[in-house]
Amino acid sequence: MQHSIRLSISLAGSAALALAYIPFGAARADDTKVAQGTAKDLGVMSISLKDAIQPNFGFQGALQGAGTPNQAGIGGFLPLAIGDNSVFFLDAQANANFADYNNYSSIINTTVAGTTISTSSRLGYRFLNSDRSWMFGVNAGYDSRPMATGPADTGVNVRNSSTIFYQQVAAGLEAVSNTWNFNAYALVPVGTTNYQLNNVYQGGTLDTYGLDVGYAITPDFKASVGYYYQQGDLGTADGSGVNGRLAYNISNGLIAGVNLSYDQAFETRFSADLKYRFGGNGNKNQSEKKAWQTPVIQALTETVRNRDVRVHDRSKGTIEWHRHHPKGTTGYTTAVGHHRVK
């Protein structure tokens, strides 16, 4: 132990003696070089957000999920006010909603027919912490969804299919680092929330409250898991669910994702999505673009997630065919609390 102490003191003394022989001017020049190198290495601290944050627009599309439709449309991000470390923005989308595929209902029993146009808008504020290692944000907005209905996928003949109109208000909180991201959200239906879809089934929008936690496996490959609680005025969809997502940045601005969710109302649902955004930074040099491609800086202009109006349907006081009975049997079941295996 004493030998180690003596060795440490000896090394410290040697280092001090060596520093004493460095000319003052040379040391000062080296200090300047170190300071310049440090500032350059920091990179993100020297970024001007007015240069890095530009309007972007493009298209997005998604396959049907738990209460959400097949859809494709256009969207864009518009910065309204940019500060030294913050941005106030508008994020808006319009989507064409298409019919459910293979007679497989996205809302449980009644198939969605197409085509209708849904809209989504968010006003938000995002800001960086002092060393720009985290981005924090808050957003709120309004979503609308007209929904055309078709036949049932339960084997029940339905009449008087209708097109109805749903809407909701939404709010979200975000936190993003270069490794982790957190997204809490609330989707709250407003206006008329329940409609008679046809002569058998009623459909209602769902209140949805959730939290997603994401991790960057690589800068271009990200995964997330989430929990959500849903509650509908029709009652049968109330309960908790879990979801997972994998997303890959194919190229700058082109992102593909796959999603898997489970809850008792919708059971297991798989969906996929694709989004492309391009902006006004095409004339910037590669070193500037590289500095802006950190997850934290990119998060300032990311599209807000979780904005679909979710719908669930059920029949009320009606006897319907239980689709998983073998053909030719006489099995019937009441539709209230009806549960099917797809």
C-alpha cells in the first residue's frame, strides 16, 4: 500500500515538473486549440435552430389496426416561431380512409367501407435542455374521422349501412434523448360518440390514454413498448392493452414501421406504416446535415404520434351467429359481451 502511494506521488511530481518546462506561450496556444476542439466536438451546441428547423411535408400511410383504418395521405410540419432552444409549431395531416381488407373488420364486427377523408392537427411547443441532450415537448389538437360502413364480417346480414362522423381532442407530452424517448398521450372523443351503424351494430369512439417508451437500438433502428387504457361509451371495450413497435429509417426522411397490439376487445392486431418527409435543407453541406441528424435535434420536427380516432362496435339486444361455430350447427349467442376469435 505504501509502495502504491509513493509511486502515485512520484508520478504526480514528474508530471508537474514536465508541465513547468512548457513555455507559457505554447501552453496558452495548446489551451486555445483544446478549447476550439471541444467546441467543435460538441457540435450540437453550435447548431442554429433557425437553420436546422425548416418546414417539411410529404406522405404517410398505414394498414388497419385496433380500431383504426387503412389510410394514406399527406402531412406537414410548419414551424411558427423558432427560439434559441425551442420551436412553436403546427403539425397537420389529411388522410384518405379505405375499406377494411379481406372482409376483416377493424372495429370488431362491422367492416369499414371507403373512401372518406380524415384530418388531424396539432399545435405544439418543443424545447431543448441547457446542454441539448434532451428534447421536451407538449402538444394538443383536434382529429376528425368520417366513417362509411359496409357488411358485417360475422355472417350476419345487415341493412341500412350508414356514414357517420366522429371527432376527438388530443394532448401529448414528449421527452427524447439520443437513446431514449417517452410519449404520453390522451385521445378524448367529443360531440356525438355513439352511432347506429346499421340495423344490428352500434359503433362508438374510444377514450384512449397511453404511455410509450422507446429505445434506439441503432441511430436508424428503434423499438418501443407501450401501455394504454381504453374506455368506450358502449362499455364492451373498456380495459388495458399493450403494444410494441419497431421502426427503421430506410433513408433520410423515409421511415417504415411495424406495430403489434393486444387488448381483450380487439385481441391481437398487427399493422404496418410508412412515412416520408422532405424539407428545405437540401442546399446545406454534409457536415451541417450530419450535425442535425442527432435524434434530439431531429425530434424537434418529428411528426406527432397517436392521432387516429379509434372506434369499436357491438350489437345491442340482438341474436347473432357466432362465427367460430362449425358450419351447419345451430349455435347462436347474444351479442352483448360477444367475443370472437379471428
